[in-house]
Amino acid sequence: MGLPSGLLREVFAIESPTETRNALGESVQAWSEVGRVYGSYEAVSYSEQQRRGQIGGSTQATVRIRYVEGLRGNWRLRWVSRADRILYISAVVEKGAREEHELTVEEQAT
């Protein structure tokens, strides 16, 4: 049956990593947009840590989208409808018969 369209209110750009070279010839990771999808977002947990004298945190969440062929766990989502916040994918679970993906994502607070 898949995801009801009423739940898919958020816009996400799916991005894959690519290696490029900077002016010094060093390898640098860049991100290329693969496509855009609508999905749902649900925060699961938040953890706070102190690093180098500053407090920062990370949020783990679940994002549900319709199935995307070739989606990988080393890709990321750019949350377009929320000021381009970056969500790193840590797990990809295929639901149903290629109907949807349930992604575990992490956002690093600055």
C-alpha cells in the first residue's frame, strides 16, 4: 500500500558523495544532488556533549520516503523545507516490496 501522501510534507534533496581536487591537488569530498523527494520526519533522540569547551549535540531521527533505487547509507539528505539542514544517513531499511525507505538519520547541532 505504501506511504499515504498526506504524511509526506517535507522536501529532501538526496545527495551522494563525490571526490574532487582542490587548487592544491588535495582530495576533497563534495556532494552532488541525485534527486528530490517528499518525506516525513520524526525525531527519535537527542544527545548533548561537550567538545573542546563547547556544548554541541546530535539528533537522531527517522525519515520515511518512497522507494529510491540505489539509495546508499553513505549518502545524506539536505532538508530543503527546513533551511537546508543536513541529515547524514546511518541506516537504510527497505519496507514492503520496494514501496518505501525508512532512513535513520543524524543531524549534528552547531
